[in-house]
Amino acid sequence: MLLAIDVGNTNIVFALCAGEEIVHRWRISTDGQRTADEYAVWLHQLMALEGVAMGSVDAAIISTVVPQTLFNLQRLCRKYFQVEPEIVAIGEIDLGLRIDLPNPAEVGADRLVNA
């Protein structure tokens, strides 16, 4: 399953996807100070309530407009799911999009994912 993490200014949405289907979805308030361990405990409990083992996650992708969350979300994926997450950002992943702006790096990850 794919663990998709979408960080917005207000909330972080975690979703487990099987193919193109979102199987489970959870939301937590965005906090740039939250650690990977805190995310792991919270997410582990929610997954257990749904009967999903953490070992069933075999891929992860992170989209964030809050840069201070990225380090700990990457650490969450590496330490607790043993996966290297894809990062949605200009130059990080080929989305097949041509960004026709003077400074493409300023396009927010949320807009890239929506496109």
C-alpha cells in the first residue's frame, strides 16, 4: 500500500492507497514541531483500529507546503515503514508537467499535486 501524506497549512492528511483507491484517511493538525515518533504512535494506533499492519505500507509520497514538517515526515517513513518517500517538489520528482513561470521552484506542492 502507498502511504500518501499531504501537508497543508492547517492539517496533514495521511491516506493509505491500494492502487487508485483510497482505503483509509486520517487528519491531524499541522505542527512543525511534531516529531517522527509522535506521528508514528498516532498513525500506528489509527492503523491498528482499522486492522492494518504498518508492514503493509511499501511506498510513501509526501507533498508539503510547510517545509519544517518535511524532515520528521521523511524520518517517519524511513524509520517506521522502511520506505524512502518520494517528495513532491520541483526537481524532486518528474510529474510530467511543464511549469511556465519565471521561478518554477516557487510553485507550492499542493498546486503541483492538484495539476
